[in-house]
Amino acid sequence: HVPQQSKTFGVLVQGWLYFRRPTRRTPSERAAMPQICEKGGHGLIFPLGRDDESTWPKGLRIILYLFGLCYTFAGVAIIADVFMAAIEKVTSRKLRLWDKERQRFYTFELWNATVANLTLMALGSSAPEIMLNVIDIFAKEFFLEGLGPGTIVGSAAFNLLMIIAVCIVSIPSGQVRFIKELPVYIVTASCSIFAYLWLLFILVGTSPNVVEVWEGVLTFLFFPMIVLVAWVADKGYLGGSKKADDSRRPYEDMSPEHIAEMEANIRRNHGEHLTNEQVARVLSAMDEKPNSRAAYRIGATHAMFGGKRLKVAARQSFSKKFSFIGRGKVAPLVVQPEEENDAPPVCYFSFSARKYAIFENAGTMVLPVIRGGDCSMPAKVYFETKDGTAKSGEDFKANEGWVEFAAGQLEATIEVEIIDDDAYEDNEDFFVTLSKPQVSGPGDEKLRASLGEIGEAQVMIIDDDDAGMLCFESDHIKLNPPQTKDQAHFIMVRRMGGGSGDITVHYAFEGDTAVKGRDFEGADGELAMANGEMEGCIKVTLKAVARYATIDHFRIVLSEPTGGATLDDTKDGGAEKNILTVMIESDSGHKDRLDRLKSTVQVKLSKSAVGHRNYAQQFKDAIFVNGGDDDEDYEPPTKRDYIVHIVTCPWKFLFAIVPPTDYCGGWVCFFSALLMIGFVTMLISDLASLLGCVLCLPDDITAITFVALGTSLPDTFASKNAAEQDPYADASVGNVTGSNCVNVFLGLGLPWMIASIRWQISGKTAAWEQKYAVAEGLDWLGVGADRKIGFVVMAGSLGFSVAVFSCCAVLSLMLLAVRRSACGGELGGSAGSKWLSAGFLTFLWFLYIALSAGQSISEKGISCPS
């Protein structure tokens, strides 16, 4: 049990052990201590049956311990969800500050998303593993025993290999998900490998089998260091600058002069009346520099993924001879020729460019067809239109026929009528193909003719129907509601720069100092505007609340516009969200009736009342299946729902005592849930040790299998859902690598730092000498009585397990890099590539388990209870 002088975090564990085992053991007694499942053995809480339990049938004990372990896994998953809710509340806090550059108030998120993911979010997803290590250190008198380190490594292996395998196959065949924030991923992936190589370094390198104070401190300090480096990468300071996902500024990396030149060319070709939004659409459809070597280089790079590799010389020759700007309101985009024929025909036909763009309201598309070779004779070529994303009859009128060239004629044109409508659409394309080239020689002799460099042209129809830009009239509004009755207010949303098509925008209410239900009422929903409507309104009801000298505020957030509409990026919230801060001021006639202090106290009491109401709701949710929700929008509970709820109801009722997130910005819930996780983790530690003991398995094998699997299952389903629902792979893949390195630096760094400092301060004890005075592998500390003190972490099977996992981790990350290049994304792809990749990762996981277990058995043997 824990010595009485050890305090701080281990005070609860010490108290429990003090009353449960009041007598200290001598070193000899400790050396002869029976296993946890034997007579006289004990853990932190279990076995509850004390010595009588050791006489039960082995099969019965295996079933009971396995069921209990699974049940505690369910419990830790439930309380971890509560913990994550508190973290979400803490990290979602916003501040409204004055922006000097923009000369207006702006709403800032207090927590950077990357920092939140690597700190509190990582702690939330890995809390059981981390708490298991911390508790084990205190409970085992600062000796490294039990399940802790093995659980960290085993969970990392399961996360990186099995969870990513699940995420890969969960994407529908043909779809891919790629990592968007690649710099942050590179940092976390590299650090996840470094973390385990660092473990090997300190265990077998600098101080074999001992963690010195500087090693423990540095291991822990790597945690804030990795957070800082990831934040720097997220800000774009390590290259690959973070770009806003804003289609209206697709070329923000260009110089201002280059942008001005391209804008002038577009307006010259398409008209001076174009709006900035329409110019941006042309830019997004065009290559960056259509007539430069850079454009061709980009085209060649794209061709490597499915097209022919082009020869630069042939491409230059073709462009000098045939490239020119299309007529009317047509802009050629990229010239992508094929290789020149070795024996050119008498005559050949080709389009001047492979891609063209035209506005929907241009009326007629004019495509130039050029003839090369011997042009002294009449010739003709057949053309026809083909649907792409643009459909004939809806977006353009189908056309086909012969393009005829007279003797000496070098150019002819094809016309295709474009259908204009008032509905906003994404840019669409169709194709015009050439075929059946013919040349009439002297005496109507039919000579050989062929198609030239480009026999098919792609036409991009750029929509001219601007759906408009949505915003509030201002970034903030002040309202003075009466104090005797509720009052409805209508918040106006403006639609600027266009009004074509039906659009919607999602709006949501976010409480701050003003609390929803107490200060205001408003239901989240969608604001719809029909074609031509330029304004809409959102209803909010301000409650009759007595105010004196206080100003409460809440926010209304616009997001997810549809129908082609966008959000004004000059307003608070930027291009992804528009935020209106609503300030509720007190009536001036009542401001002086009571002291400001009394008013502030009243506000705090009202907020507590809201928390109390949520407290009651928690117990209702714990008692009734699906929380007693009988909303018609939800399907009724199934038999499975009832069974699972009945089985886990005790856990839910126990965890309902955790305060809701309404108190102190979620911090009370945070620390309360953390204590609950610590309690359930103690149960998991004992039950896993008992199960491993009766199965004759060493603790490290139990840790990398049963415990690692059970604590990682919630993350498996969460990552699977994230992979299926998110458009990118950051939430599923990036979080795994970030969590793995945090587990080492925080989950091992913190307890190892505490233990190494403790042994350095306390000096030798009888228990330490009994355990390590003649232990092998510590000769560098001295021999016998001269052996120096230290926090002993025998590398042995742990070091071997770390080495095997490090190799598997490198292979898995290499696989993801190959998939990103070959499949276009880390997740998904064709059915064959998905299952092949998942099978390889699964094989690596089983290989890791087999090698680690084999090493542990060969080193420690199989010790069954007597």
C-alpha cells in the first residue's frame, strides 16, 4: 500500500488502501506477496470475496472477471462521454474583443483547434490509459508494476493499426478522404514515432532500465513542446500555409500585379459588367497561368494520374502554331496536346485548346476548329456534342454535323447554343468531339486525313446567376426589452450582390452571459429566401427578466448557406460563419434601483438555477431509455435500446451526480468526471489483473490485449463515424497520431517524472533494496550496498514491445503516404485497395500482439495461481 508521506494526487488511493490494508508489509513479505487471484492477494478494490474467492471454480472466475471487465469498459466509455462534453464546453468558449485593424468588435475562439485537440481532447479520448498509469504509480509505492505502460503501447498499436483499418474500409468504394491540414498531421505523425523511439532511448540507451530525473522531466516537457510545434504548423509558419477555404479567393498566393493582369484579361474577354464573384468563378475554372510554362507543367503533373505524359518540346511546338484566344465570350483554358504523330497525314483537324469557358448568359458558344497540313484541298470533319455534368436540353442545345473547309481555308467554327436560366448552379461542362475527317483530292480522290492534337474539347459553363452574399445588418445589436412581459424581436438578414435562386442558411443561438430559457427563447433552424427575395428575418423572444446595471449578451450564428449563397467574410465570423452579438441592456428607468453588486449576485443565482434544472434532466436521462425523449422526429427505442439501457442504467445513474457543464464554464464537470474516470480505472486495473492471473497471463500481455482493446473501442466507433461523415480525414487519422504521442509524453511522462523525483528525494528504502539490490541489468548503478537509487523501469518485454510497435507504426504511416499518392486520400478508394490496406494493417496488429506476447512469455514464463 501507499506510504503515508505520499500525498497530492494519490491521497484518495492512499486513504482507501489505509483502511483496507492497515498493516505495512516488510520487504520479505512484499517479495513473497501472492498474486492478486491467489489466497492473500489483493488489488486496489478487488477481489471483493477476499480469500474465499480464490477457492471458486476457475471457469466461474474467468466468466465473472470477463463480464466485470466488459462492464467497467462500458462504464468508462459512458463517463468519458461526460468528460468530453465538459471539454467541448471549455474549448468552445468565445471572447468578443476589439480588432484594431478592422476597427470593430470581433468574436474570437479562446482555444485554438489544434491546441485543443492535442491537450484536452487528447486527454478526453485517452483518459483511462493515462489515469491507469498515474494510479498505478501511486498504488504500487512508486514501483513500476501492473498494467500501465503496456496499456499505453497496446492502445497506440490498436489505434494506429486497427482503428485506421476500420476507417479505411468504412468509406464507400470509389470515395476518398484525405488529410487537409497536412503540416499538423506531419508534425503529430513524426512525433508519434519519435515518442516511442524516445522510450527506447531512455530505457536501453542513456540509462538502461532506469528513468533518471532529467529523462522523466524531459519526457513530460515534450508534451507542451509538441503542442507548440503543432500550433506553429497550424498557423503556417512551417511551410504549407494554412489557406482559407474560400472559393472567391482561389489565387491568394499570387502577386497583386498578377491578379490585376488576369482580372483585366477576363473583363476584356467577358465584359466590364462582371462582378468580383463572377471574375472569381472564371479564375477557379481556369489554370493559374494558361499561357505559361507553369500551366503546362501543372497539366503534365495532372496527366501523371491517368493521362499521357507530354513531351515539352511537342507541347511548345503545338502552342506556337495553333494557340489563340477563342472568339466571342469564350476563353480557352489549358492546351493539353497529345504526342505528335510520327507520320503526319495529308490534312488533320483539331481544336485550338482542350478546355474552354463561357458564361451561361453568353448565348452562343463559338468553338474554333483549325486545319493543318496540306490545306490546298477542300476538307471536312464531323462534330457532335456530348453531355457532361451539363445536360443537353437543360444547359445547352445538342448539335452535330459537318464542319467544311474550302481550299486554302485554315479555320472554321462550331456554334453551340447555351441555355440561360435563373437558378443558381455549380459550374458544369459538356464536350464537343471531332470524328470522320475527310479530304477531297483532285478528281474527288479521297485522301487520308486524321484528327490532330485535340479531337475533343471540354466546355465549362460558368453560372452567371449570383445567389448573393448573406450577412447581418451589423456585428452587434442592443435591445432594451421590458421587464414585465416577454417581447419578440425580428433580426434582419440581408442578401447582397445578387438574388437568383432559392437559398437557405442555417442559424443557431449560442448563449453566453445571457442564458437560453432564462433570458431569451429561440429555436435553431433554417432561414429560407425565395428567388428575388433580398431580406429575411429570424425571430427571437426576450424574456421578462429584471435587470438593473447589467448587460447580458448571446449570439446568433449564420452558417452552411445553400443554393450558391455565401457569407460576407468582412463580418464577424468570417467566410464560414456570420456572428451577431445581441446585447440585452437594462431599462434605464430601473438601473439605479439596486446596487450593482446585488444585480450581479442575482445573475449568478439565475445561472445556477439553470444548472440545477439541467442537473434534474441528467437523472431523468439516466432513468428513462433514450432519456425519455418522445419527439416525433426520433424513432422509438428498439429492444436493443431497452436491453442496453437496463444493463448500463447503474452506471448512468452513478454518473448523473457529476455536475452539468453549466457551472464555471464546464470546469466543475471536467474535474468531477476526471475523478470518476479514476475510480472506474481502478476497477479496470483490478479486474484485468484478476482475469490475466486466472488465465496465467503476465500483466503486459493482459494490458496490450484486453485492456487496450476495451479502452479503445469507443474511439473506434467515434473515428469510424468521423471518417464517414467528415469531408476530410483529419478527425479520424490526425487525431490518432496526435493521441498516440500525447499518451507517451503525458500518460507516461507525468507519472515517471513524479516517480523519478520521489526516489531521488527519498533515497533508498528497504523495499527498493529487496527488489533491486541484486537485480540484473542495473550493474551500471553499482553492486550490492553501493548500488545507487533510481526509478527502475526494466526494459525487457516493454522495450521489445515498443520496438515492434515502432516498426509497425513506420510501415503503417508509409502505407498512408502511398495511399494518399495512389488513391488520392488516406481513407477510402477502390474496394480492392481498401480491403488490401486494411488487411495489411490488421496483419501488423496481430504480428505485434504475437511477437510481444511471445517475448513476454519467454522472459517471464507462465505463472499460474496455486
